[in-house]
Amino acid sequence: MIAACAGQEILFFDLDGPLLDVSARYAALHGQLLAELGLEGLPGPVYWQRKRARWPEESILAECGAQVHAKSYVNRRLALIESPEYLALDRCWPWTRSILSRLAEGHTLVLVTARARRVLLEGQLVALDLNRYFREILCVAAGSRVDLQKAALIGDYLERHGRFGENNWMIGDTEADVGAAQLVGLRSVAVLCGIRDEAHLVGARPDHLVSDIRGLPGVLKPARVPARRLLARHGVSRTRKRRTQ
């Protein structure tokens, strides 16, 4: 982990979605659980589309004709979703490390994520060579109000380091991430490459909406436009990623 410099802006990053592509893990587990029941799950891209549209697992099972198995399916899914077998399916986006390296030159990076098993989280970060970018790893098992849980983690970090929410940032891919930022007074950047589609993220009203973290340097640059400059169509700032060569 890298050391923080006093006065640097702090970037609080969610892990799954902004930094990792977790779609293979989610789709594989869905297919395997239904196969164990002798049923066929949704194709991976369709399942992921449903998750991004915030369909409950029960509604997805109903589409598969498996609603009678909802309770056992959901319990087994929760037991396996963070198991080593399935975590091994997660992949960094091709640009994750290069962008984190660039951002770490002028910012303090802190990871804040809803994970129940810290030991496995830390092992995954080491395996993916991500741990070295972060000053601190904050995690909590997801409950019914992840926004409140993440806000509490962030608030504790800021208090321990004598910092305030203003002039610092939360980067995430869900309404909970945006909500946590709003609760603590951070500026928020929502990415479209994670587990929520554009319609849901727009409704959460982040300060900025980008395709993925490649848009962050443009949002964070010193000459950035004031926060909450609203687009007439959506009511949020939309920063498009630059085309890579």
C-alpha cells in the first residue's frame, strides 16, 4: 500500500464494477445453481443485463421457471458468491492498473467495498496486483443499506485522518455508492461499466457520469467545471471516455 500525502484529494473507490469486471462470476454462479436443480439458467449476457436493470434474483428465477426454488437458490448464492472458486473469475478491466497508477501520483486512493470475507478480499487484491495502489482497504458485509454502511466506513476514515468530505471523491457503480457520497459530503462519479445501467445511475444523481474510470482524469483535473453542472436531459454531468489507440 502507498503512503498518503497531506492535503491530497482522496478518491474512495468501489471495487466490483469500477475496477473489476465481475459479470463472469455472477453469470457462472447463476448457471451452476440452476444446473444443480436440473434447470437451465439465462444466457450470461441476458442475466447480466437483468442484474444491471436491478432485477431481484426472485424475478430472474421466475423468468427461468424456477421461482419455487427461490429460497434455497438465494441462500446458496449468498454462500458462494465470494468463494475462491468464483472470485477467481473476476478480471481487472484492461485499463484498471494504468489509470490507478496515474491517479495515485496526485491523489490518495482508498478502497471501500461491500465484501463479507476480508481475508479473501485481500488475497484477491494481491493476486490481481491492486493492493499496492491503496492507502487503506475498507470493507463491510453488505446489509440492507449499503449506502449507510459505506458512509460509516468513509466517515470513520475521514475522522481518523482529520479530513472532511468536501474536495474528496467517491467512485462507484451503484445507487449505494452515490448515496454514501451524498451522506458524507463527497463528490461522486458513477461508472457505467458495472452492475447498474444508465437509467438507474442517472436517477441516483451523481455529480458526474462516465463510461468507466478512464474518464476520471478529465473529471478530476484542476480546471474541471464546477460540481453539479447539469445536463438538460439527465440532470448530471456526462464525461465521455476518450478513444484509445
